[in-house]
Amino acid sequence: MSKNIKLRKGLDIKLAGVAEKVVENAPMAASYAVSPLDYENVTPKLLVKVGDKVEAGSALFFDKNNPRILFTSPVSGVVSAINRGEKRKLLNVAVEPDQEQVYKALPMVDVAKAEREEIVEMLLASGLWTRIVERPYGVIANPEAKPKAIFVSAFDSAPLAPDYNFILKEEKAAVEAGMALLARLTDGKVHLSARKGDEGFMAEVKGVEYHTFEGKHPVGNVGIQIHHIDRIAKGDIVWTVNIQDVAMIGRSILAGKLDMSKTVAVAGSEAQKPMYKRIIAGAAIESIVGKQPASVRVISGDVLTGVKTDADGYIAAGANVVTLIPEGDKYELLGWAMPRFHRFSVSRAYFSWLFPKKEYKLDTNLNGGERPFVVTGLYENYLPMDVYVSYLLKAILVGDLDKMENLGLYEVLPEDLALCEFVDPSKIDMQQIVRNGINLMIKESQTMDLRKLVDKIKPTFSEGGKLGFLHSTFEGFETFLFVPNTVTPRKGSHVRDCNDIKRVMIVVVLALIPATLFGMYNVGYQAGIEGIFPAFWYGFLKTLPTIIVSYVTGLAIEFAFAQKRKHEINEGFLVTGLLIPLVMPVTIPLWIVALSTAFAVVIGKEVFGGTGMNVFNPALLARAFAFFAYTPQMSGEAVWYADGKTGATALEQLSSYTAGAELPYSVSDAFFGFMPGSLGETSTCAILLGALLLLFTGVASWRIMLSVFVGGLAFGYLFDAVGMTEYPAYYHLLVGGFAFGAVFMATDPVTSAQTNAGKWIYGFMVGALAVLIRVVNPAYPEGMMLSILFMNALAPMIDYFVVERNVARRKKLIKNA
């Protein structure tokens, strides 16, 4: 049983020149054209050249965005012109027809038995696929998608629209065949809508969800019907097909050849004889309406949504009416103040409301100039959708994607707001604004296109594929681009926290940014470059190659090991790759960086089994390797500045400090980092900013950080008390790599202690040993690196004793129970 839907909003614009229900065969046109401009978001690539012979159904060009979508010639003949516009933009491909038409055979398809992909391939090969429109966005349907439903409107309510019941009265078999084919393209329903009381044979079509509508325009718009039948939500895809195109598809299936004939209405006040014409799609407009004077506007389509067509142009692909109305390029003296009985308006400021049945001869005059939105609440009176038009348009104008989405852009196409544009006293070009908004949404949704590309090439890299040996590498890139679609198992926790190791690593990288940026500036500052930006730019160019070499070397080795072991690629090197350059002198040769990185990854990680299995911090292993293998390049005076400027670090100067002398650097310079040193270690202030982020997000252990500083301060005061040092104990915390090591190295969750009690012991010993090495061994003033590596080795033993103490306590409690 059909469902009737009555719409109370809308407007019927009664224009003079309704087509008389008489059909005449239009003469064969001098040429036929196919234009990519008739479709949205199409980037054409030509397949023919002028002079080529083509059959009806031969491909003329395809869409670069989806090469499976072909645009075919509606007739056989010779390619007579390839017309281009500005910047060689393809306007159309024209074909001069043969006297006797030759058709390219179509694959025979049994709709009842054929697989869906066979039907899709037939429609693509014939060019009929271009007749299927996808919502949201109003673009040619993606053949690889599967819509939740397909919608067909069997009537049009626009001014002077054709009567499809009259046009298709002899084509019931073609319509039924076309509808049966559409039903095979979706697992959902095929919805067919007709006007209440004027259903024709549509109520007899089988295999569809049948609806009737009544009301004023835009009741016949398929978008309005979708809104009232099954709204489009984010992520939904639905397809729509014009009822004449359904018949065109049906005829082509039944005949086994492309049949692009159609019946169009020739209507409008300037049409000498309004009637119906039988044509072939893409016909030259002159073959349909004859020569028209410049005073007549020829429109492919209706007066609200059609396209102005030049005298030597062609009918648009989706047009089912050609409308002829007067041009309005004439001045009207004080027209805004005159009675204007011959004008139509929804406003009672004019008098057309007194003559509801009168037919008007409207011209193309804008009747005013574009102004800001002034009149409110007007559009919602005529749009039978739950959409606030002015707010939606404003959201589009400012590019607010979330607002556009929430206010209903997924549900509308420009044609749905055409009536609002007609009644708008501000003369806003609403349809173009909507199209601009849709194009912006398409641009922003290209990450989904990236997902489709990944899915397309994935079989090549899967086991058994041509490049299956690169499976781990491909999987690493895929999981870097997208969170996997893996779901929880059948048993156990069915929901999981959204945090993962990648997120943890990215937080650490973000925490390193303040130290990295200041370090780049400090390189230029130490080199004597004046100005903040010039100094930073100098340092950036100096340090960027080191960072690149670190990441390229380390990732290449990790990828190679993952491929060899057929393991997933872990994310640990996201952090390690940046830490290594930050603990190296800025002038370190790149080959040493590469060699040190390779040593750290291979010996420090992979021989232990990879990320999460390593005993020692890889970044510190890289520094230790470079320090002991290439000591002059790591600790010589010449390494700390740039371009020949040399000097000693604060720790080197501190090792020879005597009581009463001035400190190598003031406390403020030491805290803010205006002194020579490795790229990331000089600014305690920048390091502490990163520490705040790590502590706030819970990524790093506050127990380890705090205990490192406590241990360092305690031993600093101890050595000061026994007379082994002559400078303030807290100075140890501000110079060298102490703060950097405490925040970013000692807190490495893989190589540090795991138990809470163990973290206190581990961190305290790291800080204490660092100060001990600095004071007791003046030949090696920087002790943080060795203290962390030494405690990395002892961390499992610390946890062992903490756990054993817990076991003993539990046994004691059980025994006493």
C-alpha cells in the first residue's frame, strides 16, 4: 500500500507557455556534443581527436577522478570539434552524425541473473552510469560504493516542467526494466514517488517502495522526497535517477544497444509553439528550438535550475525541458515604486496575490541588486525541509564545516534551494553558494579518497601479492595513516580506551618541540647571528640534516628488521629519531649520526627483540657510541659553536671552577639556555615546558622526574658540604644534560623501573650518580648519560627486589591470617 505525503510549504509559479501535449520528432541535428560541464566534480581526459570515427556508445573521454566512468557519444559519426575555454579547459566534444547510425553493441545482461558487477560494467561501458547521481554532493555515483537506497521521482513540479506521464505513456516496459536493474545495485530499497492523483502507470511498477506526494513546488524534487522518506545522515550514500533516464537505461538493456533518445518539452512565453520534441541527448539547441533572437533567453532546463545556452550551444545532459523567456536587460524607471501588475511576487507589497490563477510572462531581470540578508524567516516558508536556510548559507560563506554539516548540507543540493533563491529579496546567489559549500566538503573529505586508494593497493602488498614481501612496511604506513578497523574479540572487554602507543609517542614528540625550537635558535645565537628569526633560521638549516639522517637511518633499519621477522613495525622510533639529534653537538658529522643511529637501533634494540624489549635507552646508546668512538667530534672545544667559532661548555668550565670566581654562566642564562651545548639540552625552561605536558597527560612518571632532581640536589649539597665543590648545588640541575635526561631519558618506560617504589630508587640513583660522576671525574664532566645507562641495567634488579619484598609481605599476611 502506498504512503501519501502532503507538503504544506512551497510555491507554484504559473508561467505562460506550457507545452501542449503534442510530440514532434526533431530533425537530426548538425552535431551532438557531450560536455563535462554538465556534471559536477569531473576532470576529463580525452580519448579521441578531431577526425576520429566513433559509434554510438564509443567513449569520448573519461573522468580522471575515477577512470572507470566513461562519457560516450550519443550518435555515430565523426568527431568534428573539441571545444576548449580558458586555460584549455574542455568545454565539449562535438560529433557530426552519420546518416545511418551505427551502434556499439552492449553486453547482454539478464537483470534477474546477472551479478551486480556485470550490471555496473555494462552501465559504465555504455556511458549510462553518468545518469546516476550520488547524494550527498550531487556527483556521478561511485561505482565502487553501494547506496543504502535509490530514489526516483516520477514527476517534476518546477515551472513549465514536462509531464512525465505523457512522455512515458508508451514506455512502461522500459521503465520497469530500468527499475529492475536499479534494484540490483543496492541492498536497500528503490523508492519511486508519484504525484497524488496523477500516478499514471507508476503505481503498477513492481519491486519498488511506492510513495505519493501532494503539494506545491518543490514537491517534485527528489531531494525533498528523500528528506521526507529517509533522510541522509553523515556517512550515508543514496543514489537518484531521473525517471526519463530510467527509461533510457531500460530501453538500452532491452535493445542491447545504447539508445539515448528522449522527449523534452519546449516551453516558455517566447516559444512560438510550445510542445514536446523527440530528440537524441546532446543535440544542438538550434535543432530543437530553431534560431532565436538575442532578446530571448534559451535555458536548458527549467527557469529555476536550468543553464543559459548559447544559440550555437547544445542541450544539457540532464535537461528535460528547453525554456524560452524574454531577456530582462532593460531599465525600468522607478520600477521598485510602480504597481507592476504584470510582475509576480510572493510579497503582498505587489498585487499578484489578488490573481492566483494568472499566468505571467517573466523575464530574466534580477529586479534589484544583491544586498546582505535582511528579511528573516522567509525562506523556511517555502522550503519543505527542516533546514534553516540563512544560517546554512552563512556557515558556508565562512567555511565552518561543522556548522555546514550540522545545519543540513548533506541533505541539500543547489536545486533544493532554487525556490528560496527566487523569493529572496536580497538577490543572493544561493545555489552557487551551496555548490561552493559542497565543493569545500568534497575537498575536505579527500582523506576518504586516500582510504580507498590504500584499499585498492592493499592486495598487492598482502601475503601472496606481487609485493607481499613488503607486507610489514605497507602495514606500517597504513597504521600510520589510519587507526586500524580491528574490533574487540568475542570475549573479554568489548570496549577499549582510545589511547595507544602512537598517541603516547606523539605526545612525547610534542613535549620535545619547545626544547627543539629553542635549540635551533640557540645555535644561531651562539654563532653570533643577530635577530630572533635570522638566528632561528640559521639553526634550523644547521640541524635539519641531522634530524633527517637520524630518521631515515633508523626507520630504514627498523623496516628491514620488521620485513625479515614479518612483524608489525612499532612506533618507538618516532621519539628516538628526534632524541638522537637533540643529544648530539650541532656540528657532528652526518656520517657519525648515521653510524651512531644504526648502532643504537641494531645493538640497542633489535638484538634484544625490538621496541619494548630493549634494556638500554637507544638515544643514549647512540650518544655513548659516538662519544667513545669519536671523542674529538663529540667533546672537543670546536664542536660547540659553528663556522669556526669555538668555546668550552658550562660543564667543562665548571670542572676547573675555583671558589669566589664568577660562575661560567649566570643562573638566568643557564635556566633559559643561552649557553653552548647539545641541541636540546641547554634550556631548562623549555625542557620544563615539555615536562608539564608529559605530566599533565600522564605519559611520563612524576616519581622518576622528581626523584632524579632530588637525587642530584642531595648529592650536590653533600659534595658542597664536604668541600668537594665550590659552586651552588642547584647549578648542577641547570647545566649540561641533567634536566633533559631527567625529563626525557630517565622516564623512558621501557628501560626504567616499573614499580612505584622502584621508580623512586631508580630516579634518585640516576640524579645522584650523575652528580657523582661530574664531581669525582673532572675528565668527564657530563655524567647524566652514563648514570642513566648504568641505572637502565640495574632497573630490572631494583624491580626484582621490590617485587620480592611484596611477595614476602603477602606470605607473611597469609601466614598470620
